[in-house]
Amino acid sequence: VRLQTQPKPQPGQTPLYSGTFDCFRKTLVREGVRGLYKGMAAPIIGVTPMYAVCFFGFGLGKRLQQRKPDDVLTYPQLFAAGMLSGVFTTVIMAPGERIKCLLQIQAATGETKYSGSLDCAKQLYREAGIRGVYKGTVLTLMRDVPASGMYFMTYEWLKNILTPEGKSVSDLSVPRILFAGGLAGIFNWVVAIPPDVLKSRFQTAPEGKYANGFRDVLRELIREEGVASLYKGFTAVMIRAFPANAACFLGFEVAMRFLNWVAPGL
């Protein structure tokens, strides 16, 4: 978020951060380890229900396209099911993303307006009502709907590829699940980064700066910084994407196997 929202340097000035590792180093030096976790409370509060809703949405999307429970879906159908999960998660994600972004950039501005996630949510609601809390929802949808489709479709595709001949997908080993989940996370973020950059810019901009929403953000970015600016933070996102999503899918598979063992008919 800090890379995505850093101000454009004036002529002759160097950027605030030259890249991912420079941002990491400067944050660590100026703010200590805690600086790397600014805005953590909002995602942590939302992450459990968000992933529950995400996987529920994917399961519902699959069922809506199946005539019988054992019907095998095509990859476009899996993509469509994944897109539905993105719609579901946006309701939870949008306010958390807004709060996280504001808290992560305020250290760079030198102004401490919010003391924490709860204080940020209160101030946003006081200033603009529920619309202030949900600012950037359309861009969150633009990010999560196609990215979630890619996420789940890629995971299912990789699981099928990695399953040995004559074996069931449900018997896939832990390393193969981790690999499939990690790569699915990378494919997810390749699709998600451009709208994520637009979302971060829009959610952290002063009120009224972008009157026409994401179109104004897009025009300004391309005019001033070029098309490459839509992939700001690419390195940071990719470093996170593989391990985070490998762990996510492993957690899901383990949980499902446990629940099917405890309550097979549920």
C-alpha cells in the first residue's frame, strides 16, 4: 500500500521509496517492526469471516451450475463460481481495506490522525456515514471478482494436473496442495494488482479529489506515471502471495477433511 500510494516526486527529487526492499528498510528504521504491521487489526478481524464467506461463495457457485452433486464442472464454470465468491467477500473486505490503507499511509504523511482501527472506523463514520467506511467498494469488486475467479479456477486446474494417474484429487499430498495453493495466489494477484493500485489510491485520497471515481484515478496515474504504475508493489505482493495462499488452501483442505471425518453426512 505504501508503494502504491507514494506521492509522485517533483522534478529532481527521488521517490520516497525506490522499491519493495527500500520501503521495507525505511519502514523498519523509522518505525520499528510494529511499522510493518500498521493496520493489522482490521484485516485480522475480517479475515476469518471473509475466508468463510469466500469458500462458501465458491461452493454455492459450483452447486448453482451442477445438475447433480457429482457433476464435474468445466474451467469456465469454476471461474464463474470463483467470481461469485468475490462478490460475497467484498461486503466484508471493503471497509477493512479502507481502514488498513489509511492506517498504513499515515506514517508516511507525518500526520497521526487515527490512533487505531476502531478510531479510524469511528472517524470515517462520523465524517461521511456508512459511505465513508465503504469508500472504494466498486474498485474492491473490480479487484476481487475476476481475481477470485482466477484464484479458484487455477487451484482446481493445478490440483488436477498434480494428481497422479489413478489417484483421487482428494488424496493429494500436502506439498502438492501447498504448491497448487501458492501458484493460485500468484495468478490471483497478477489479475488483482492493477485494480488494487487504483483502489489504494482512491481509498486514501482526500475527499472530493476523484469526483468521477476510479476513472479519474486511472487517468491521473497513466498521465503522470505511465501504465507501469498500475503494477506498483508487484514484488511485495508476489513475495506474500505464494506462502499466504499456500497456507490458506492447506488450511481449507485440512478443515474439510476433518469435518468430513467428524460429520460425514453434514
